[in-house]
Amino acid sequence: MPILLLQLLVASASVFNVIRFRLDNLLIERGVELDRLTLAGLAVAAISTAAVLVLCWRVTALTPPRAGLALVLVGFTALSGVAPGMIESRVRAVEHATREAEQQQLDDAFARELVQWTADIDRRAAAVQPLQPEQAWSFVDCIASAGYRDDGANPPSAQALELLRKALAAGLIDVNAAVLGHRLKDTAPRPLFLQFYAERVAPVRNVLARQDWEIMRLLAAGGADLASPDAAPLVADLAKAVVAGPSRFVSLK
């Protein structure tokens, strides 16, 4: 019968689409959710096909009500083949919008923090009031966190580096002052420039953020005690060539 044949063709196409949908998304972390969507699509196709078979069983011609119901079932079968992909696309769109909103909140918070630091540095430079070691360490952290904010003609990353240059030129940062690191293993204070080197440069010199390296160079040139034996690895790295890497990263060779 034409409707039964149509149902079988639509069911075959739907099963193919559902299986392809799952194979195309094998590497997505939400495997359980995708499995449920896949099973639901296959189940709807199977149930609709079985229902059409029942309607057409031993019937030479379908009555109008049966024919209408069979066509509705064919429609459900067709929908089962595309519904998983539509639902997944909607989920991804919502997740993307959520990430964008969260990133915008982070960018806005950083912009406010940079404005606050700018005002503080300007005030201290005018009053010749240096930062305390822990304040300076927090300030350098803020400058480093601007590393991936490099969009636009005058990106926050460049603004942050310029603010660091201003603070160093005004003598507001003692790069040799001892500070405690952020890592659990950093139990003893180090000079600020060496603490930054130990945390942000030495462990990742082959995939080093360009912002971190620029900060390191500024701190080293800002009165750092490079004659200290502990500074020998940094001195060696400063003598290396900087090789541009992907995106905002560099490596030291």
C-alpha cells in the first residue's frame, strides 16, 4: 500500500538521520543526553512504523480516518529523524549564549578593576606613594589576567602593560620585595620578579603567554636583582630568542 511504503521509506530515512546525528556527536561530553535523544528518535520511528503496520494489516483500502491517522504517524516518524538534531542545536545555542554572557560579565569586571588600578596608580604616582609588596603582587596579577583580552585597536592587554610601565617608571613597585606565591608549594616568599617567573614563565616557557613574557621583561628591567644566583634561570631565558607561536603565545628558544 502507498502509505505503508511511504512509512517504511520515511522510517528508514529517520533511522539513518538519527544514527548519523549520534555518530557526528561522538566526542561531545554530554554522551548520556545524546544517547537519550537517539533512543527517543529511534523509538518514535519504531512505534510509528508499528502503528502504521497495524492500521494497514489485512486491509486492502484504508478508510479516511485510518488514512489520516496513518499520515499523522508518518509525520511523527519524519519528525523523529530531525528532532534530535534540532534539540541539540537549541541546547548548543543556549550554552553559547550563556558562555557569552558570562564572558561579558568577566570582561566588565576586569574593565572596572583596571579603571580602579589606573586611578590608584595615578594617585600614588602624584603622591610618590609606592605600593606595598602584596598590593604590587595583586597589581601584577591584574596585568597578567589581561593577556587574552586583546581585541580592538587599544585592547585591555595593551592598556594593562602601559599601566605597568607607568607604575615601574614612577617607582611604585619594588620588584625585589618578597611576596608569597599562589601555589600550595610556595611556602617561602620570593622576590616579586622571581615569584612571577616561577609561577607564570618557568613552567611553560615553550607555550608562554605573550602578556606574561612582556610583564617578565618589564619586571626584570625595573630594577630586579638579576645578579642573584636564584635569578640565573631567568637571565638565561632573557637571552633566548622569542619565537611567535599560535594566537597569543610565544616560546623561548
